[in-house]
Amino acid sequence: MAKAIAKRSGRGQRLICVFLLGVVLFNFPILALFNVTETIFGIPVLFAYLFFAWALLILLIYVAIERSQ
């Protein structure tokens, strides 16, 4: 039973870290770095960054949940 509680605690800590990373990635100072007029493959840099950061967070959530099972 103690092992199951430790697994949940580890998963919770990883998910909290992913949440905090998301807060940093989608907050003003970082977003301002990518708010430029240039494009990547015809996509504005800011939109490309938002999509990449969003996909990265989904991947990290998946890894955090699967690792704990």
C-alpha cells in the first residue's frame, strides 16, 4: 500500500512541475521573445511557438502519467 501512495505522490509532483513549466512558457516574458514579424514555413513565429509549447506540455503530461503506472 505504501508503494502505491509513493507512486501517486511522484506522479503528482511531476504533474505539478509540468503545470509550472506551462505557466512559465505561456507567460509574458517568454511570449514577448517570440512576438516578432518573421515566419517559419509561412507560420508566424509566435503561433509556431505556442503550438510547439502546447504539444510539448501534452507530451510531458503523457510521460508523467505513463511513467507512474
